[in-house]
Amino acid sequence: MNKKYFGYLLTLVAMVAGVVTGWVDFSFLHESATVVSDLFLRLLRLISLPIIFLSIASTISGMKSFHEMRNMGRRVLTYTLGTTFLAATVALLLFIFIDPASGHATALVQSGGTEVVAKQGSYLSFAMNIIPSNFFQAFVESNVIGIAFIAFLLSLASLGLPKEQKDFVHKLFSSLFALVLKVTRVIITLMPLAIWAFVTLLVRDLLQNYDHFNQLMLYLVCIIGANVIQGVVVLPIMLKLKGVSPLKTFKGMSKALTVAFFTKSSNATLPVALNSAENNLKVSPKVSNFSMPLCSVINMNGCAAFILISVLFVSTLHGIAFTGLELVAWIFFASIAAVGNAGVPMGCFFLASAFLIGMDVPLYMMGLILPFYTILDMIETALNVWSDSCITVVVDKELKAQEARTPIPIKEIDPSE
């Protein structure tokens, strides 16, 4: 806990220092901030593509078999994918309604030392790039969708291997993923310095053009609004339709939601969530011990909303236009990427950056979003745990109802006995 609070303190100090150095017209500090921000963005590009490949491959290859999740698994996966797609849909509708990228802040993006991407999005070319012509091409060209396709293909194929080979493949992917996570945690330790640099550049740009601030605030309203609508409207409606009290569920899981908000980790919240579900909501341990851990890995409502809004916001600012069909396609892309976000620190941020890298969009704006990500991450984690809880309660009720409807076999009595 002391380390965590110390991290919060460093982040706060970095933000305050960034405001001061951004306000002061001192070229050496501004040049230093530019160098630090560029180095951090290079590290971001370095780690993003391996994360998206290994997170998907290690998760799917770890399944016991194609039939592992019959009945209970099918229900959990159905609700998980359903709520994630709904979260991405809500995010898209809110993005279209608020339109935070209106005006295309070309001059503002250029002020950060980047160029506007003169590129028109093409749904057909994007769809064709899903299947790369060779294994290494996807990585060389930063083709994120192609990398995800390869990860799905290899990990699904591993499920059909003999047990010994399958275990080896899963261990290989998991070990490489753990190695990448080690590198990620080292990068995250540089966060206070990176936040100082980006806040410095942000304040400098705000002094030059106030519209930049307005667009960032609209972007944040989109992200927070999408999370609030999903948590306060969509998920309670799902509970009501299934005959479950949203208020009772919220009260029963309140302690877990509080832990999720302050720790920003679904995995760290898991013990508290299991205890709350079983003791407060009387969920069967058989269901909670299966549903909660699985949902903590693949149920990422908040992440889907963040990825969709962030990618559309940043790419639109850089001059990329999307057709209606492409916007709908991003609901699918964001949802699948969120499902593959298993246990990655700052995973949503890295995955959104990976998509932008694959679209040849500069990451300068993602750097300006970074200082606000801590608050967004807290809200998103709480939403993810709330969604996990709703799914677990609904699945538990359905299975109990199914068991109640199943007739108990009556043993026939042999007259000779």
C-alpha cells in the first residue's frame, strides 16, 4: 500500500511540475520534455505489438479443450461478449453524438512535431490485411489485425495437439508473455517522468491554442460517459431482465468495487470479489470460482470503450475519415482487442496505441492523454469488476433455475427385493 501511495504521490508531483515547466518559457525544459516524450513513445511502440500477440495466444492456448466451457462456459462467454460489444456500441454512439474531434486540430497536432496523416480509411483494405501473406510481414508492417489473426490461428490450433505438445506451446506463450510483462513494468516505472514531459508539452500547447484543451475535455467526457452509461444503465437493465435486483447486487459487491477503483487491477480485486459474491450474494462457489476468474481475464467493458473512442479520436484528429461501415467494424475490433487484454498493466492504453501504429497514425496525442489515464483506468477497472459481478450473478441464477427444472431420477424398486 505504501508503494502504491508513493506512486500516486510521484504522479501528482510530476503533473504539478509539468504545469510549472510548461508555463515557464524555458526552451531547455521544453526540449528536454520533447526528448523524454519521444523516448517513451518509442518504448510504447516497442512493447505494443508483442503484447497484443502474446496476450491472445497465451489465453486461448491455456484452455483445456474445445469443449471446456460447455454449459457454464457458454453462458459466461455469451454474456461477456455481449456486454463488451454493448460497451463498444455505447462508446461509438457517444463519440458520434459528442464529436470530440470536430474541427480536426491539425495545427495543434503539428505543434507537437508531428505531421497530419493524409490518409483515407479503407474498410476493404483493412479487411484484406487481416490475413497477412506471411508470418513475419504482420510484425514488420505493424499490422495489428494480422498479428491478432496469427495469434488466434496458432493458439486455436494448439488446442488440437496432444497434451504434452499443447502444454509446451502454452508454457512457451505464457513464459514469453511473462517476460514481456516484466519489460512493461519497467516501462511503467518511468511513468512519472513521462507524465512530466507530456504535461509540459500539453500546457505549452494550451497556451498556444485553447481549442486543444476543449477537444481533450470532450474526449474525456466521451470516455467517462460511456463507462457511466454502461455501468448505470446497460448492466442494471440486463439484471432487471433476468429478474435480479441491481441495487442488491451493487450493495453486495460494493467492497470489491471500491478495491477495484483504487487498485486499478481486476486480478488484485479477485479474492475480494469472490468473497463478496459467495457471502453477500449467495452465489454458488462452483459458479463464482469459474466465472469470476474467467471474466477477470476476458470481460473488459471499459477497455473496449477506451480503445474505440481513443483510436477514432486520435486518428480523426490526424485527418483520417471513416465510413459508417468502418465505424461499425471498429465495434468488433475494439471488443476483440479488449477480450485479448488479459492481465496487461495499462493494457487498454497499449492496445489503442498498437492500433494507431498499425494505421500509421502518430502517437503524440496518446502522450497527451497519458496524464489523464490514471483516473480513466480507475473508472474502467471498477466497471469491469461490476460487469464481472453482474454476469456471475445472472449465470448463477440461470444454472440454479436449470437445476430446479431438471427432474430427479427415481430409482425403480425391484419387487423381488
